[in-house]
Amino acid sequence: MNFERLQVWKRSARLSAELYKTFSSLRDFGFRDQVTRSGLSIPSNIAEGMSRYTSKDKRHFLVVARGSCAELRTQVYIGMEIGYIEHQQGQRWLQETREISSMLNGLIVTLDNE
């Protein structure tokens, strides 16, 4: 399966790009780097996983991507709390990470049933 055709990959890649653009001028390098790394990890792991040959390997990378989604969601909550992320923007990102996680769950279930 070509990862570039997957909606979950497209959405997570767009989210990652948006995070990079939003935090490019944030001077708190630790926070900025952690958020952008976890955001980048989602589409990267989807791409790597879907490029593997076995369902077991694919599943492993999708689970890692789902974990990165949870990590990013945590960072968004913290960013909102400390004033780095506007509430409305944060809520959009939280919803997007929930939907991406759900899509990843669907892919994982599909692989489990192969």
C-alpha cells in the first residue's frame, strides 16, 4: 500500500507542517523541538511502516505513530496551559490528533485481520 495515498498520512503531514510554521519563531527551543519532533514522527512512522513487507512490521510503526499522536496531544494541552498555544488553535489540534489516532486504529485493526 502506498503511504502517500493514505488520508491519515496526508493529514498528519499537514499537521506536522503547520506545527513547524506555528512554532518557527518560538524561543523556547526545548518545547518547540519536542512538539515538532512528535508531530513529525506521526507521518514519518506511517510512511516507514507502510513501506515494510510484513503486517507485523507495518503494525509496529503504526502503533508508534499512534503513540506520537498521544505525545503531541499532551504537549498541546501543556502549550495551552502555559500560553504558547491559543485555546482555539489548541482545540483544533487536539481534535485533529484524536481523529488521526482513530484512523491509525482503523489501519491497525485492518492489519490484524489480514
